[in-house]
Amino acid sequence: MALAAFSSDPARSRGRRHAEAPAPTRSAFQRDRDRIVHSTAFRRLVYKTQVFLNHEGDLFRTRLTHSLEVAQLGRSIARSLALNEDLVEAIALAHDLGHTPFGHAGQDALNHCMSAPGLDWGGFEHNLQSLRVVDHLEERYPAWDGLNLCFETREGILKHCSPANARKIEAVDPGGVAQRFLDHSQPSLEAQLCNLADEIAYNAHDIDDGVRSGLLTLEQMQAVELFESHRLEVRAEFPDLPDRRLLYETIRRMLSAQVYDVIAATREAIGAANPGSADDARRMGPLVRFSADMRRQSAALKRFLLANLYRHPQVMHTTGQAQRMVRDLFDAYLADPRQMAPKFARRALAAEPDRPHGARAVADYIAGMTDRFATREHERLTGQRLLA
């Protein structure tokens, strides 16, 4: 299928950090996708928390299944908008590579450890860590660290970045992936699309997992307009449908409605802006979007999930235990770096007495852990098992 003039063309990529000859059978973005799929960090996602910790059940989403769902939604939308599907897929598969064990609970705990009062150790943020993974921490090639991905893929991975962190990145990579956070331009349309596909995916599958877990009920969900309008349609069409199938079909229709809304609203925005190239689109406001009404409904769903699922007492209890484990691991490794895997221990010991660099080695090690490895390590170091 012919791509639009405003899509990202791999033949016109801004290139890689280290020059490489092009692949004979794959575009630059296809090559990025393949490198991501074969990375160690990607395999670890199968045992990293989405909402429910890995030990809580075999059927709940993980960071890996979430990333696959984002890629599927993203490619579907990209095809309808004549954007580059391969770039969308690469960004989607890599966007959570920097997530800690135990999901956002782990991230918050690690950020606290790296930015406690009186410390200036740089904090921790999973988008920035995802970029560290693909730029530095993966060790698969003889001539460089990282995966040496294209600018466009790296730009999409860095979804959020504080001005302070952007200035640090800009100092070592002028005009690179952090510049847009300082000049307030936009990423590629493919990156914008991945951001929205991420939101659509996690809202839908968090409903599914929440009901499956018993923490949410179909009765509660009736308070959510975006869900309830489709549930009523399904119930009218299939009066005797069992609740499980009713839930699946409602979520399927809800997903479809959001996808079609994004396609229609984005086409309208692109038509009005009329970008002539990918760089033109970067200089415009966000063009990949919901309609105003769908944005309102999506925001209401997110508020509902925050109040009723993410802050449910059972989730908060496991969140507290997970955060304690991350803090305990950080303190133990910082006190004795030799307890870490050798390459991280060497980094931390070589950094002494430069405490911030030693702490970053500890943060990198913890961030790369799966839920179950972090749980085992915590038990080994403390003799306590917090998550049965």
C-alpha cells in the first residue's frame, strides 16, 4: 500500500547513532522491529507486571502481551491512515522495555530511591529507561552498546521527558530525540499514533483483567458511558449471552469504536493541517487524536479505573509490598554492589566514590528484573517472602 507524503519514510530516516550499511531485504524500520523482538529486554516483558503481579494468575496481561496489543491496534490504525506500519510496530514493541518489575509501583519506588530528599541521582522514569535499554544496556553487537535503532524509533520510544532530562540528553546528542521536549515540536505521526494506541489498549485490557480478578463487576462498569453504551447494544442483540462473552463482546465493540474514532478525527485533523512531509507534521500540533466526545469518554473511563481498580485495597496492598521489595533491593545493592550480577557490580564498584553513578548501576540492574526474579532476590537478601 502506498504511504502518505506525511508518513515516515525509512529511506529518508535521520539514521542511526552508528552508521551501518542497509539490510538487503528489510527496511530500516523492519530491521529495528526485528532487533527489538530478539532483545533480552523484550523477552523479560513476559514476566513483568501490567496491573496484576505475575504470581496472581496466569491469564492476566503482562508487559509483553500489552506491547503486542498496542502493536496490533497501532498497525490497524496506521494502515487506514497510510502511515508506516513497521515504524508503529517497532515503537509499540519497545515502548515498555524500561519498565521495572511490579509495574508503576516498582517505577515509583525506584524513582524515590534515586531522588530522595537531599539526593541528586537523576530519578527514574520508565520512558527514559526504555531509551537507555536500546541505546546502552543491550549488549548484542561487537562494535557498540545498545541496539543502534533509527532516530524515528528512538524518538517514539521517548514518549515523555522532563525538561531537565531533555537538557541532559540534548547536551550529549544535540538536535536528537530530546530536542522536541525543549522546542515543543511533535514526534512523528507514527509515534503519536503509538501513544494513543497504548491508551486504548490498556484501558480495554484493564477492564478485562479487573473483571476477571473479581475486583470489578459488570454492575460497576455500567457507570462508565464508553462501556455501558456498547454493553446495552450487545445485551439487546444477544439477550441470553453469558456474562463472560458479554464482557468480551462489549470490550471488542468499545475497542472498535475508539479505533474508528481515531481514524476519522485524525483524517480530519490532517486534512485541515495539510502537512506535506513527516517533518511538516512534526512542526504542527498533535494530529493523531480522538474526537472531543471520545476524548471525554476515554478520560472518564481512566478516572473510573483509577478510583475502582488501581486504588482498590487489594491492589494497593500488593503495590505496597512490591515497593518495599524494590526499596530493600536498592538499599542492599547500594551497600554491597557485589550482590548484583557481575557486570553491574563492576560498574557500581568502578564508580566509587561517585555515588550517583553507582546508584544508576543499581537502578539499571533492578529495572531489568522480572517480577519473579526480584521476588527471589529479595528473599535471598532479606530472608523474607512478601508475595506468596
